[in-house]
Amino acid sequence: MSVPHPGGDPNANLYAQLKRDVLDRVPQITAVEYVPDDIEARHLRAMFDPDRLDPPTGPNSPELTVKWYRQEPHDWFRINYTDPNTGFHAGWHQDDDHPDLGRAHFQYSVADEADRWGITVEHETPSLILWEIVEDLLENVRPTYQCSSLEE
């Protein structure tokens, strides 16, 4: 069960900024859309080209969803990666779901393995936080947790 976000409506302008400044610039991402649309934007959905990921996955496109609510003193966000080819899921959350882990946490699940732990994001601005997370996904998380489980 998930704790609902404490903020109001998401900020469509923020989603436009995250799309333009981060997601549209990631070469492994081939499409980014506002859900349900650019007027009501409740979250962003980015689709990865499975052949551009290292190592490749496929044939279906993995997906990254971004939900973000601006608020004081700290933003609420959930950034989730799901690969339909392998069942791998990874999430970076700054919410109230696991107060024992601190303000933000990372979690993953694949096959019969799952874990979560507290994290500290290096940056304050949403675009830089999202860059940090996408880099972590591509450089560390997929190779360590998704791809190593496929080799077993």
C-alpha cells in the first residue's frame, strides 16, 4: 500500500522542464509523453529503446515513469523503471512510505529478489535530481541488479 502524495496537483510546467532538460536528452529514450496529456499532466512516461540499453533487453520497451510534486520543505517524487521483458523494477522515491529509511529511498525487485534502502540525493533542483537518477539507473542499477540476475 502506498502513502498518497501530500501535495496538490502536479506542476505541468515542471514536467515540461524535466522532459526538455533531461528525458529528451537521454539517447536510450525514444519517446516521452505526458499522462494523461500535456494539459492534465499527472506524470511523465519515457520509453527506452531495448536495443540501446547496455546490455540490450527486448523486444518490449522498458519504461520510466516520473511523478513529481513541488512542496516545502522537500519535494515528493517517485521515479520508477520497469522492464516488461525481465520483470525488473527499480524505484527512487522521496515520500513518506518508509520513514525508517529517511527522506528518500531506492528499491528494486527482480525474480524472487527485492530490497530497499535509504539514499541521499546529491542535488536540490528537480532536473539535476532526475539526471542523477537516470545516470544511476543506466550506469549502476541495471548492470548490478537487473543484468546480474539474468546471468545466473
